[in-house]
Amino acid sequence: MLGWMNEFNSLPKGSLFCFGLGFTCARLARRLRERSWTVAGTRRHIDRSVQDADSIPVHAFTGLAPMERAAQLLADVTHIVASIPPGEYGDPILRFHEADLRALPNLKWVGYLSTPAVYGDRQGATVHEDEQPNPGSVRGKRRLAAERAWVSAFDGTGVSVQVFRLSGIYGPGRNALEQLRAGTARIIDKPGQVFNRIHVDDIGTILMASMARPAHGRSYNVADDEACASGDVIRYAAELLSMEPPVPIPYDSAELSPMARSFYAECKRLDTSRIKTELGVELAYPTYREGLRRILDDMEAAA
Ligand SMILES: NC(=O)c1ccc[n+]([C@@H]2O[C@H](COP(=O)([O-])OP(=O)(O)OC[C@H]3O[C@@H](n4cnc5c(N)ncnc54)[C@H](OP(=O)(O)O)[C@@H]3O)[C@@H](O)[C@H]2O)c1
């Protein structure tokens, strides 16, 4: 099962550029930097603390105008992760930089970070990547268009574009334990509603495995092995912390952002066999239980 690791270790060093150096990309970039890769990325707003905290070079890209000095910053890039959600004008990276990216001499691999919203509501059924996407939300429709735009931008080139449909991301710094301690954890009660999660480091592992086994146009469900209700995760985290879980809030009366409401309106379980059979990945955190326990252990060790 660790075959991909050997393949990855034998890969030549690369140069990763992340459009949207957020939660997922920053963790991945740090792992690759430890392997002596060159890493850099973009954020919308840059201040000294962002630069100093991580020492990963960060460049400004607001999605509203081209990135300055793009040709120079991207010249040696071999791998790109696109982590910026599409907006009303489509994918902002392709909008301003498609021609720049197609002209890069060393680019080999692109990972587009998408969402299971492209499948639409499946009323709790299990969805495999081969099933036809059928987005019901604006968010899902924009994502599907962006997935297709990224793949077709590199059709017929030597660059391999993969699509990763990420379930609910959690990890150190973004998780139910910290929400409970901060008093911000909520249980949204919608009977029958479940979804998968994914630990941020399992995402990194899956992306690296794909770099070792590129497959142009391939989509991957990036999820753990247990879809469940949001309350299950919060209650488990509360148990770990010996705290009382919050009182459930009925979905119909919950104050939710439009994005959260569209998220909870749909229900699906993700089939995760492809990341295992095709990419050879063994999840370090097959359910939220292993993930949260590890996060708590690390928090306690650091305290
Ligand atoms: N969170 C989840 O559970 C989840 C689930 C499925 C899919 N996704 C998607 O997967 C990707 C990675 O998720 P994540 O949670 O790691 O992302 P994240 O932490 O929110 O990071 C997103 C990055 O994109 C940048 N960005 C956002 N909107 C932008 C815009 N309009 N123009 C330019 N830059 C923009 C952000 O800039 P700043 O750093 O300046 O904010 C940030 O660096 C995202 O596309 C997300 O939508 C997330």
C-alpha cells in the first residue's frame, strides 16, 4: 500500500506554485519544502505576518486583476495547485493567466481543488466519480464549469490536470476541538443529513500520490471512509474534551450563510475506492475519530 511513497520519493524535486495558499495548500507546501522542493503561492491580502510566519514566498493575487510579474514568478514551475473557488466570472486563475500557464516550459502537473457539490443532491446515496455530475446549486455549477475549463485548457498538451473533489476539510487549526474550546461549535440538526470529511494531511498525501501517478482529466473523490452527521463529530470532540456538546439547532431555524445553507440542503456519501486503487493511498485518518484524537494528542503535547 505504500508503493506510491516509493514512487514519490524517486520523483525529481519540483517547483510547486499554489494559487490560493490557504489551509490545504500551505500544509502541502510545507511538506514538499521539507523534501527540498521550491514552493510559493498567492493570497489576496499580504502583510508582514503572513510572510514572516511561514517563510513560504507569497504573492498577491486578488482574482480581480492579473498577478504582477506572473511570467517571472511562474517561469520554473513544474506543479500547480489551483485552490481558489470560481466566482461569477468563472475561474479567476484561468481568466487572467491561462495563456501564461500554457506557455510554461516545465509545467507537468496541475491539481484543481473542487468540491462534491458538483454531484448535486443524492439523497444520501453513495457517489462514485464515474457518475454524471448534476449540480443543483450555483456553487456546484460554477465548480463543474471550472473543473472542465482546467482540463480542457491543457488537453493535447504534455501537462496532466487532475480534479480533486474535497469533502469537509479539517486539521490542526481548523477542527471541532478548537471550535468547542472557542465556544463556536454548532450542531446543525437535519435528520438524515450526512457528509464525509477529510484530514488536511490526507489531502496532501493524495495530491502527492497523484503527482507520482498523473492521469490527465481524472477526477478523485477526496474523503474519509465514514460519512456522518455534523453532530456526531462535535459530540465525539466534546467527549474527548470532557465537555458538554452544544444544544442542536434545527436546520430550519439555524442562521446559516447562503453557502452553508446550500451545503446542508444536499446529502451524499462519497465512494473513495479510486484514491486507494488508482493512487495507492492509505488514509492516515480513515474517520474523524482518528483525526481528532491525533489533533488532540498534538495539542496536548504542545501545551
Ligand atoms: N473547506 C472545506 O471544507 C472545503 C470543502 C470542499 C472544497 N473546498 C475548496 O477546496 C479549496 C481548498 O480549501 P481550503 O479550505 O484549503 O481553502 P482556504 O483555506 O479557504 O484557502 C483558499 C485560498 O484561496 C484564496 N482565495 C479565495 N478566494 C479568492 C479569490 N476570489 N481570488 C484570489 N484568491 C482567493 C484565499 O486567499 P486568502 O489567503 O487571502 O484568504 C486562500 O489563500 C478551496 O477552493 C475550497 O473552496 C473546501
